[in-house]
Amino acid sequence: MDIFANLLLGLQISMTPVNLLYALIGCFLGTAIGVLPGLGPAATIAMLLPATFAMPPVTALIMLAGIFYGAQYGGSTTAILVNLPGETSSVVTALDGHQMARQGKAGRALATAALASFFAGTVCTLLIALFAPPLAEVALKFGPAEYFSLMVLGLIASIVLAHGSILHALGMIVLGLLLGLIGTDVNSGLQRYTFDLPELSDGIGFVIVAMGMFGVGEIVANLQQEASRDVSINEVKGLWPTKEDFRRMIAPTLRGTALGSILGILPGGGAALASFGAYALEKKVSRNRHEFGKGAIEGVAAPESANNAGAQMSFIPMLTLGIPANPVMALMIGAMIIQGIQPGPSVMTEQPTLFWGLIVSMWIGNLMLLVLNLPLIGMWVKMITIPYRYLFPMIIVFCAIGVFSLNNAHFDVYLMALFGVIGYVFKKLDCEPAPLLLGFILGPMMEEFLRRALLLSKGDPLVLLTRPISAGMLALALILLALVLLPSFSVTREEAFQEE
Amino acid sequence: MIKIRAEKDLWAGLLYVLLAAAFLWFGRDLKMGAASRMGPGYFPLTLSWILGAFGVISIVRSFVADGSAIGRIAWKQLALITAAVMAFGFLIDTAGLMFALPALVIISALASQQSVYDLKSLLVLVGLTVFCIIVFVKGLGVPMPILGSWFEHAAVVAPQR
């Protein structure tokens, strides 16, 4: 079968020493930032982007992907050991995982998290290999109208699944779209909103926006609520789960993987929502539901498998359609564009080595994390104790150097400072930066597809509705929007995020 | 008397309206074109109106529905972190990385109440500077001047390695 040939090709690519090394570096860095609170995968990938310019595209993407799923692992470690979730996706893991740790079962909780994640990662690698090719084939038939509608759907879906006010998510998307248009208009060659500054004629680099809003802006917000972290950790021993543990974690892991895979494909879904959903599901169906909150192993296995599944499946829309499901995927798309690869369904046929190499390397990366994480627990624990006062200046330093090295322009550094201020202001107003970044990336693409669609239809906007696939996607977007505006759904949506 | 019930919504709405107005004003010379031949102004100007509409909705909502207050704004932290980044941008070409990096670290450290200024912190700073020079300039080949244009004359006397 084709799929085996493809996976074999991927295996050859990902097993080269260089790619193995960078997968390892990515996983390692990812775990580290997952352990450290206040530094997420989006900011880290943004910081490291400039360093990947010189690498071959596959290697660059393998490393960046490693950071992303490595962060899921690292986040759960701190959640279990010190009740400090490093990432939002591991917030629910802390509920039962930390209880287990307090009962002296920290080792078993960590191993459960790692094994459940590994299982989910393996399943998802296979799922991507199975479903990405047919999906890309469908996408190859897309015209500009379909692409435009797909992006509308993607943006709407990202709002529905994100938390916070819907109005402000919409506002931030539109603002992002507008900011994305700054620079030279491809069609007319006119300068738009550049104020005659030559530095702006190529548009604002999205790395600058990402680092400003996620890096610098976050830091200001974190400094405002500076609290001394009291970290006391018991010795971790007894890593291997008992037979009883294994028996109890099988069903939750399967359910978590299934739920995470479904939610992960949806734009805006990804890891955080998957873990909340899986925990809520287990609480309803598990035979040991009375133990939840008191150290139930199911409460660790389910969200951990779900968040890893969600994280991996969000690669599907990115790889097959060129559409980012979350800010990290937006950065990955940026990395591809910088490498001269046009993201979209043609990536699989034109760059098979990149596509399959990346997919197989995800599985290898998961294996590395399993092997790496458990023996290195002691080191990660030490990292938790690094005070934030040492960390944040370093984060700013890396952001500043990263931004400067993009074009060797100090103008970009000033621009990052500006976006830091914007990021902080919007954060204070409960407007999330993630939708803005999605809009920023999609802005120029949406304009171009709309222009082409309307050119072909001689200016008739109904073209978006008369083509069935396009109409279907717009209808779906409308239904999603109507759903969130319904009172009963918005209550559930709030509850789902309440447990944070 | 109308009462503001959601401070955050009000300010976010005002910000949207302000930004939309700015995009409309600075884009006033961009041609709209027709739908079949979209001009450079078609997409941005349409979006600006939409953004403005969201702003108005948000403002109206702030008088109708309850929301949260803004709370304390971290002016000091915001100013110091911004200043630190700006200082880096200013110093990187003129003084070079060797001075721009410590300047960034020291100014940003002032933003934290928990910063301590002792020997250990100094060693961390020196270590970080050396690390960045080795990794980024020497290792990754980022063309950042270690010593900037201010030192060009001095460099003749003591040539850089």
C-alpha cells in the first residue's frame, strides 16, 4: 500500500543524524519551556525562527514541531509535581495529577502522563498519514472562492473554540487582517499604510507581531501579578505504574485520544480544549468517578492523551490546506514561507520528503520524549525553581536578538516594542492576541483569493454561495456563529473554560 | 445619567473605532475599484468599516451589559520594559551587543520588584552576554556588531578579533 511506502520515505528522512539531532533539540527545548511558566511554545518558536533560516526546510520544521509537542509534555510535569501547569493544556492534569503526587504516587502519575501521551501521539501519526493525502487531494480542486470561504470558516471556528468575548475575538481578527495588509499591494504595487517608511514596504514581519504580543506583552502582564512561587517537591520514586494502573488507564486513554483527535482538527481547537473536554467526559462516564479530584489515574490519562492528540492533529489543516489552526501553526506556516515553500495542498505532492519526514519525525519525537522525560525528571524539577526575575530579562533578550536578526534592522526592534505595548493594552481589555495573529497571517491571502474569485465571477459575490463546497463552508461558519450566540451554548462554553 | 457598566468593553470599543478611523483616513487615497476589479482600497476600507461597527457595538454594550473594570494598569512595568527594548534597538548598531544586551537586562530588571542586584546577578548577566555573543554572533553568524559604530576608531587601535 501507498501509505507504507510514504511512511518508509518519512522514516528515511527523519532518521538522518541531522534531523534526529534537531528533533531531539526541539523536544528538549519544548519540554524546558513547557516546564517554565510564562513562556509558551508560540513565543519560543517565534524566537527560534531566525535560527532556522539557515537549516534545510525539513530540519527546521522538525525542530519547531518538536518544541510544540514537547511543551505539552513539559507542561504536565509541573502540573503534576508542583500544581503549576506550565501550559493551559495541562491545567486539568493538575487536578488529579497533583493529588497523586501528594499521595506519594508522583512517579506513577508522570509515567501515566507520558505513556498516555505517547499512545495518543502514535495513533495520531497514523491518522495524519491516513487522512492527510485524501484531504489534500480534495483541496487541490479548490478554487479561489473555496479558499476564501475556508478561511472565513477557519477564522470563525477559531473564535467559537477560543475563550473570551466573541465580539472582541471578531474585532481582533478584523484588526489582524488590516494589519496584515500593511505594505505593498501585490496587485497594484501601491504602498498601503506604510507612511513612506521603506522598512514597512514589505509589510510587518509576523515574527515581530508574535514576539511583541506573546513575548514582551505577556511579560509586562506577568510582572504585574508577580508572586513568589513557593516550590516544594517531594522526591520522585516508583516510576512504573502497577498492573492495576495500566488496567484503569486503557479506556480513558482511548477516549481521550479519540476526543483530542476530533477537536484537534478544528481550527482554534487544539490541545487546551481537548484536555478540558476529555476530563469532563471521564468525570461523566468513568466507573471511578467518585475518585476524581482525589488522585484518580483516569484524570491524568484522559486529558494528557487528549492534549497530545489535539496538538498533533492541528497539523492536518496546516499541512493539507495551509490554514493555521492556532498561533503555533501560524508560525509554522510562516517558517515554511520563509523557506520558500508555499503552504497548501500542493506541499504533499511537491515536497513529499518534507511532508512525510515531518510526520514520521513526530512519532520519533514522541518516543524521544518518553525516553527522555522520565529519567531527566530531576533536571526539570530544578528548572521549575528558577525564579522569574532571572527568566524574563533573558526572554526579552532572545526576543530582541531574534527580531533584530530578521533583517538586521533596529527598526524591527522598535516595532516589537510597539507591539508589546499593543499586546499588553489588549490583554488588559480582555482581547486575546491569538485571533489577531491568525487574521494577520490570513489577511493578504484572503484579499487575494477574494479578488480572484470576484474577478472570475465578474464581480458577482454570489459565486461564494453558488459553488457547493464554498457555500457549505460558509453555511457551517454561520451555524457555528449562531451556536455560540445561542444562550444555552454560551453557558456550556463558559463552563468548559471555567475550570481554569 | 447613563452608567458605564463594562469599562473594558468601552475602551476596547473606543480603540476599535479609533483604529478603524485611522485606517480609513490613511487609506483615503486608495481606490476602491469595482467588485470585479478590486482596487487596493476595496478590502482594507471595507474591513475598516466592519471594525468600526464592532467598535460601536462594543461601546453600546458597555452601557447595557455588565462587564469588568479595567483594574490597575502596570504603567511602570510597561514603560520600563518598552524602554528596555527601545534601548536595545538604539544601542545595537551604535554601541554594539556588548552594551545593548546589558542595558536591556538592567532596565527591564528594574520592572520587577523581586530583582536583586548582587554579585550572583552580575555573574548571570556577564554569562548571558558571553553566551549570546558566542552562540548568536560566532555560532549562528547573526551579523550583529559586538562593538558598534561608536567604537570604530577605537577598533583601529585595538583591532577586533
